[in-house]
Amino acid sequence: MTIGFDDFLKVDIRVGTIVDAQPFPEARRPACRLWVDFGAELGIKKTSAQVTKHYELDSLPGRQVAAVVNFPPKQIGPVMSEVLVLGFPDEDGEVVMVGVDRPVPNGGRLF
């Protein structure tokens, strides 16, 4: 299926810096809670992510990640997820987060 460029523009993908990562023991699958700073316009948003296979909690703060910021909030157990951090599956189906290879300002939009 192909989409038009206007459809792509509807998905607001921004870069943000993880400022805090905490355990999420209530999750059905191993996951953690993340707080991501998207800059002055959007501020800090929270979410959960199933990234415990490849990332230690203490290695996450400071990492820049890509996330969809215009999905409606979604309740995931006791966490109200405000954004969707993006990732790709590795050969075992475990999440490898999408990031940037050089620092960029928080809140920058993918184009």
C-alpha cells in the first residue's frame, strides 16, 4: 500500500531525550517507564517501553529517541502512555530503539 505525503505529515515524529527510566513491574511483558523531554513546546512526556532486553535502566537517561507524539494517550496498566517510542525488532523480536547518531535539539520533527 502506498500513502501520500500528506498522510506521512499526519504522523508527528519527534526526537526527545530520556530524562528518567524506572522499573515497570506491573507490565505483562518486561518493560520500563520512561520520561522523555521533547523541548519547550511539548515538554516531558511519559510512556512505557518493552526495551529491557537491550538496555539497562541506568543507561537510558541521556539517550535521544524518536517517538510519535500525536497519538491519543493510552492507559497501559497504571501508566498513562503519552507517546510511542519507536523501535525495530532484532532477530529475536526484541526492541531496538530508534535514535539519532548526532545530538539534535529536543522536539525536532522528523522530515
